[in-house]
Amino acid sequence: MSCPGATRLVHLELKGPAGPLEAVLRECDSGSPAFAALVCHPHPLYGGTLHNKVVHRVASVLHDAGGAALRFNFRGVGRSAGRFDRGMGELDDARIALDWLRERHPDTPLWAAGFSFGSWIAARLGAGEPDVARLILVAPPVATASFEALRAAPVPKLVLQGTRDEVCPLAALEREFPSWAEPKALLKVEGATHFFDRRLGALAEVLLQALPAHGTGGTSSIT
């Protein structure tokens, strides 16, 4: 599914708990989206922003699949007010952004997605908000952050991981993933490093192919 008309890119300033949050919404300029997805960026202290190439590509794929996609900067990043809060305040920021999507697209399924640090935020958001219908986690940092909330969370989980990720190793994810509640699916992008250098196209392909059947369980890979 794609836009029946033109795509609209809207620059926003959301009212966050620590002050304004910079955000960008991509949606069709007519009709209702199939879903509304929040996409969270990687670690603010290591250059993560809403313009990160993985975040941008994930949001683009979700839009191409018929969704509205909202990217935003956590507190202290870009034009967002505040300062880094070790994942606690950032989770509050994500809740505000999700609330905004919920109000803009009522009665539309809500999805939460994230890359690296952003996947940790998205995971806790999805586990705590019962109306989140789908989680998409790219390179979740299971070795350095707790994903225990996913062990009992019934939200469908689609996890994408590069096989050569040097920051969030595949081996660590393969140890953690079996403990997460069903439904879930783990998809591996062969040869991809943490930032999917020269493998962004493969990431987009595996994500787009997985969306019609996400949450079916098991693992697979793409070369």
C-alpha cells in the first residue's frame, strides 16, 4: 500500500515534559493511514537524532507500507529542550509523541519502532501502552539495557538485527530473544554492521517483506 496522492512532510514542535520536542511527521495528504508509527532514534550522547539514516529508512519503509511515521528528537537533541535523562525522561518524551499520534489519528493502530537505544525506549513504551499494536526493534542493545518488560508483553514484536553488529552483537540477542513473549519474529540482515553501512537497502527490504506477516514467530535472514 502507498499514498493515493502526495506525501506530506510536516515539521512539528510537540509540548514535551521538559519543554518543546522537535519532530517530523511523514504521512499522505489524503485518506487515513493503515497505522501510525512512532520511530525512536539511537543514543543522544553518541550522535543519535531523528535524522539518523537507519531511523529515516525505517520511517520511510513504514510510510511506504501505508502508515504515518513520526520521528522526533529526545530531550536535549537538536531543537528539543532539556538534557539527557538515562532513558527515563526519554521514555516520557516518547509517551508524549505517542499521545500526539493517538490524537491525530484516532481509531488507527499505533506502532512503536526504534533503533538501538531507541529500540529500548520503544520496547518499554510498547510493553506499557496497551493500544500499541506492533513493535519494530532494530539492533536492540540487550547486553547493556534491560528488555525484561518484553518477557510478559503480548504485543507482537518484529526484531531486525545485523549479523556483523559490533555494538549490539547478534549472539547477545540470540540469548535474550527466546525469553520474550510471543508473538515475535527475529530477522537477520546478513553482513550488516550496527549502522547498516552499505546494507540499508537490505534492511529496508527485509522490513518491507516482513510487514504482511510480522509477529508469526521464528527467525529468518536476508543476504
